[in-house]
Amino acid sequence: MECVREQDIVDAIASGRWPHAGDPSLETHAAACEICRDVVTVAVALREDEFCARHEINAARLPSAGLVWWRATIRARAEATRVAERPLTVAQGIAGACAVGLACGLAGIAWQSVQRFQRVGEIIASLDASTMQLASASAVTLQRALPLVLGLGACLLIAPLAIYFVLSDD
């Protein structure tokens, strides 16, 4: 099944003259002939696809050789930096573990000191009866507040170290 005007329609579409090909009889024939109507549908779709493909190629140009080289150089430097940072990261981890161990040791020593301060409270309580209220108030203060103060002090010492390790990955 062929039509004698089929090639004329394909030529008009390929040259970009369709649907205003200059020959109105060609348009009326394409509307009336089933074969030519199918040819118009397919050829117009292919023409539009070709047009879109050409514009995409023009929009996505390859970068210049200098730009590709520059990016590769930057990437190589970044990789070399990461390789050089690995031993430093390990050393920081070891230092952090040592700091935590030291903090735990200091907490143990501080706990023993707290027990000694409780004995001081007992000595204050053994003073004469007129200072009994002062002694009980100071003993309560030493027993309750000193561990809290030591805990807050430890947090103040450990917090900057923790913040440093959290932010050092940047």
C-alpha cells in the first residue's frame, strides 16, 4: 500500500515546510488519505524528536580540556589530603580515649575526696552546741553540693573535647 503523494509529504515535513507547504492540495490529500495521515503523524513526531535532540546536544556541551584537568587536579589533592589525615584521625581517637580514661581516673580520685569532706562535716558537727546549726548546714552542703559541683566541673572539661571531635569531621 503506497500513495503517490507520500514522498511529497515526507519531503515537506523533513524540510520543515509542513503544515504550510505552499500546496493546499497536499494538506487536503493528507487529511483524506489514510496512508498519508499515518505518514504525517509519524514523520512529524520524528521531526520534533530530532529537533529536541539537537537542542539537548547544544545545551550539554563537553567541558574544555583545561577544566577537566583542573577538576582532576582538585580531586587528586582532596584524595591526598584524606590519605594524609587518616593517621591524624587515629591519633585524635587515641587522645580522646586517653582523655576519657583520665577523666574517669580523676572522677575516682574526686570521689575519695568527697568522702574525706564528709569527715570534715563530722568534725564541724562535733564543735560546741552553739555552732550546731552552722555545722549541720555546712555538712549538708558538703554532702549534697560537692558531688554536683564536681560533676559540673567534669562536664565543663569534657564538653569542649566532645565538641571538637564532633566538628573535626568537617
